[in-house]
Amino acid sequence: MTASHLSPLSIPFFTARTETGAQCDAWPDQPLLVSLEQGGLDWPSSCRNGTCRTCIGQLVEGRVRYEIEWPGLSPEERAGGCVLPCMAYPETDVVLEKATG
């Protein structure tokens, strides 16, 4: 049974933290960006489909999955820990850092 078929009361949740120490619940059946917004955390976003890269960040800790193979990230970026919260689903507690530049 997949997470999307479970009752919201039975779905395990994780914690998303930012480099500033802000944190919120992160649900495995929704993108990190949605959890961040529901938790009142300020995170840049625009297209919500992985192409504009406005939400790009660095995964400092934790693990995420994608429902599409390469969501707007090069293999090198993925290997370096870059994530697109609009397309990334948490598999563990995560710590995110906003992209600089």
C-alpha cells in the first residue's frame, strides 16, 4: 500500500528544517515545498514543476525522492546535494539550505 492510499492519520511524517533553524512537518506524500509553505516557512518558488529552478536548495541532511527521473537538475547537481523542493518528496527528516548567489 502506498502512502497516498493511507489515512492521513496513519502516514508517517518527517521534519524539514532550514539553515536558519526554522522547521515544519514534512509529509512523504507531498513535495517538500508544499510542506514548507503549510508550515509557514519562507522558501522561494515559482513554476512548481521543476523547470524554473527558483526553489533550488542544498540538501544538507536527509534523503528525498523524485517521481520523475531528472527534475530540472543535472546529474552533477544531484550528486552534489542540490534539490528542487517543488518536486522532492522526503524519505527521512531533512535539512535544507537556500541556494546562494
